[in-house]
Amino acid sequence: MSENSQPSSDEIIICRDVHKWFDDYHVLRGVTLTVRRQEVVVICGPSGSGKSTFIRTINRLEEHQRGQIIVDGIELTHDIRNIEAIRSEVGMVFQQFNLFPHLTVLQNITLAPIWVRKWPKSKAEEIALQLLERVGIPEQAHKYPAQLSGGQQQRVAIARALAMQPKIMLFDEPTSALDPEMIKEVLDVMRELAHSGMTMIVVTHEMGFAREVANRIAFFDEGNIVEINTPQEFFAHPKEERTRLFLSQILTH
Amino acid sequence: MSAPTTIVRPPSAPGPLRWLRKNLFSTWYNALLTVLALALIYFVGKGVIRWAFFEANWDPVRYSLKLFAVGQYPPEQIWRIGLILVLASFLFGLSARVWGGTIRNFALALAVALGALALLPADLSPLGPTGRLWLAAAPLLAVGGYLLGFTPVGKGRWALLGWLLSFVLMIVLLNGVGGISWLPRIDTSLWGGLLLTFLLAMVGIVGCFPFGVLLALGRRSSLPVVRLFCIAFIETVRGVPLVTILFMFSIILPLFLPEEIRVDRVVRAMLGMTFFASAYMAENVRGGLQAIPRGQFEAAKALGLNGFQTTALIVLPQALRLVIPAIVGQFIALFMDTTLAYIVGLTELLTVGKIVLQSNTEWLFLDMEVFLFVAAVFWLFTYSMSYASRRLERALGVGSR
């Protein structure tokens, strides 16, 4: 580790000058962001701005080619042990849920605790049932994902990520694939999670949720953070022209 | 507004007449086609039945049942095969109670078939004095196994253990052990008929599965050496006819092996079949692997599962389920490909048919009867396989998207 990478224990995610290229296309152009414990950061921005790619670099679903990412004191390098260690501390929720269709809801949730954490099955199931209670669908434990509505599937996906007892949760547009009447039930779960003190990075266009829950909102454009501020300042006094334009488009439609 | 009334669904008009009208006589040309088809079915059916029951001479089949079943296997040792049949019936009975469903249907079919054979008014004397007894005992033991299933032994793992142990026992029984006087080794050149066909197919099917899966995974590996090896193997084997591979294994292989190592020729044919089938299996499995969305890999990675766990727990179960029809199709083809083993001198079922025709001058022109019988036996087995596959697909389709 280099000399200046000794973080204060409060800073759980540190990204310094993160760059990424897809072949010749420069997706991430020097992103720098620090997230403190228990903080909720919402990332918004136009599609193709690199916001999804950025949060996927935090658990190494995408590899960054320049810069430094330190998660909970571990730097992300090519070392596979570091990557697996970080992945089991960082939960992720996807736009398309990505539940395992051949496993029941309960099996989806207990799979990683049993195989990665090596918990006994009884303990994993007990915790899984508690989590299903917490996301409001305890009665669906023995169904298959295809038998659930989109909102229920996404709540199972959240429970699955939480079962590993992660320190950080990443949400990649968790409500974008949902029918309008199901968005609220998922946001309610996320809101409760934020209040319970989870560190969260959320890529979303739900500005109501951002205003209410986020500690900071980051506006992403052309591969970098253009502006980052508290919700009050962000909505009331956006500094950058691009932010204003984006907000006017997204808030008045 | 009156109180809400429940509106009853109008009854869908029943009656066979209506069904006939809707499905067979809906228009004048459908009516014409129906009449023509009925006439055709009548004349063909009448011809077939008259031929099969009054004109055909089934003697070559009736008097050669032992040959068709086990080939030249010594008659005084047939009790071993009887024991295997009885053992299998017993385990089928137990499995029927434990797993139910399709297995129960198979157990029932097996018990009924063996029972019917025992009562068949054909000459079973070549099966030895006890031949008919073994056949008659099989359904009884199937019932016994079923009843045993109600006791604490009726658990999945005991049934599975029983099958695994009995497979070993069956091979020992078939082959014999050198040095034991009551269980002499029986040369594989005496194995034949349905027994040999069945063995070749079983070994091919069971053997090609793990190799095929490994090759398919290897073909998608990120290690270039592994990937290249798998591609080279698959493409080479798929580019060569099965006959060539059987020749290679039975004639060329012994030339390359040192003198001390003598591989039995039935085993050589089995190796060849497995070798050949693995390449096709690999391509079937690869089709399934390609259908798994990237999100499944990402979700597994994000949860911290390693590569092996992701493959074994997430990817393969879904991929294999998708390609059950293709895999079973391949197994059926493999079952029928066993007939090619005649080319390396093995007397599998079809070859027995030819031998039977030439064994008696009066039978020389009865090839119609003999080959129809062989075809019927093949059909029975391949149809069972496709039936099992359909049931399996339905049983596993619960969580499908």
C-alpha cells in the first residue's frame, strides 16, 4: 500500500482518480469519491454517463485500469483473494434482479451464506426467514422466483444480498425494471435499510427517494462526477449548467 | 342497480358428436380427408393384422428368444442374468415406493413385461430349467421391494446406495471371477443380443456425460491450452464417423499398447462409443451454457461465490435442464448406434437377427419377421427414454422462467 492510502477508519470506500476503458472508449474519466460509514450516496445522471459502470468497479464486476479503489481498508487489485474478500462484504442489487430461477426464494437467500460463509444450513435458513420478514414477504419462502411479481423478486434480491451481512450495499437502478405500482414497495425496503445505518450507494432516477434518504447526491456525466452535494443544495442551488438541465428534464416530465 | 349477480360461464358444449363435427367434419374437404384417411387406416390395419396373426411365421423369433436376449452366454450360467433381473426388479420396486412418479410407471412396466414373458407360450428351454422361474420371480420381488419401501429402509439414500452396490454386483456377476468354480469368468465373445446392446449403450451414456460436461466447460475456459485441447478434441471426433472410431479402438489401439496390457474387445468398443459420444455431448451442453444470461454469473460473483461454486451450483443445473431434450435425443441415437458394433465383430441385437436367419434353412426368407421383431425391441427402449425425458422436463420445469 502506498503512503497516502492510510484511511481514517470512518471512510469505508475511497476511490481516487478511477479510469476505465472499454477498448478505446473512455467510460470512467478520473472518478474520485469517498463514502463514510452509514452514509447513503445517490448517483444520478443521463444514461451512458458511466454511473452503473462506476458502482460495478467497487465490487470488481468491472475492472478499473487506472487509479485506486479501497473498500474497507482492502485495495482492489488483481489478487483474487482480495476480490473475493471484498465481494462478501459488499452486497449488490441489480436492475434485472438476477435471482437464480432454479432455486426457491429460501435457497436463493441461503446459498451464499452456506457456501461462502460456511454457516450450517439451519442458521442460514433462520436468518433468511428473518430477512424475508424484514422485506415483507415471509410467506413466499418456498416459491420459485418466476412465481413472484417484479417487486417481490427485487425484495428477495435485497434479502439475498443482506444475508451475507454486508457492510456496504450497492444498488444498480433497482426500480428501473419495475411496474410503477411496485416501485414503492422496493423503495420502502431501501428506506428502512438506510435508516438502520447501512452504507449505501444507489444509482437511481427516483429523485423523491434521493431527496428524502440520501446524505449526498452525485451527478454523473461523461464518465465523471460533475457535482456532488447535499440534497437540499443539490436541488435548490445546482452549480453546474449540466446539472440544471438534467434536473429540469427529470423533474418536469 | 340490482345486487351484483354472479354470471356463470356458459357450459362448453359437450358430446362426442360435436367433437367429431368440430375436429373431423368442419368443412367439406376435411370431411373428405377424414373419410379417405379412415379408409386407408382400415386397409393397412387389416393387412397388417392379417399378416401378423395368420401369415407371418414367427418361429425364428419364438425359438431364438435366448439368443436375442443374451447371445451365446452359456445356458448353465443364465441364472446370473436371472439374478440380475430379479435384483433390478427388486430395486425398481423399492425406488417406485421411494420416488414414485415416472419410476413407478417404469417399475410397473418392467414387472408386467417380465411376468408376461414368464407366461409366454414360447419355448424357453434354452434359458435353462430355471429360466421361466427367474422371470416369474421378478414381478414378485418388485412387489416385495415396493412393500419394503414402507419400512424405514424406504429412503432415497438407501435406494441410491442399493443401486450403486448392485451395479458393482451386476458387473461381477456378468463377468465372473477367475478362480471361483461356481462363478467362472465368461469370455466376452459369448456376450450378445439385447444384453450386449444394453451394456454398450449404458456404458456409453453414463461415460459420455461427465466427459462431455468437462469438455464443454473446457471449451469456454479462459486458459488457452485447455480451450484449444477441448476444441481440437471435439472438432476432430465430430469430424470422424463412429465406424472409424470403433475400428481405431478395436484394431489400432492394441497395436500401440504394450503387450502386457490387453484390453477386452467389448471394453474397447465401449471406450470407442464413450469417446465418440463425449464430443457430441460437449456440444449439447455448450448450447445450454450459452443460454445462461450474464446476470447469473454477475449475481453469483457479487455474492462471493468462487468459479467452481458458480459453475456447479448456478450454471450447470440451469444449462443441463435446458438441453434435456437434446441430450436424450443423443442418448437415443447412441442406443441405436450400438448396432455398428457388428463391424468389430460383436454380436449385438441386430447381428443376432442375421445369425438367426442363417441358422435354419427354413427361416432364410423370414427376414421380415425377424427384423420387425428387432425393430420393435429397439422402439420399446428408445420410446421409454423419450417418455422419461418428457416426464423429467415437466418435473424440472417448476422454476422455469
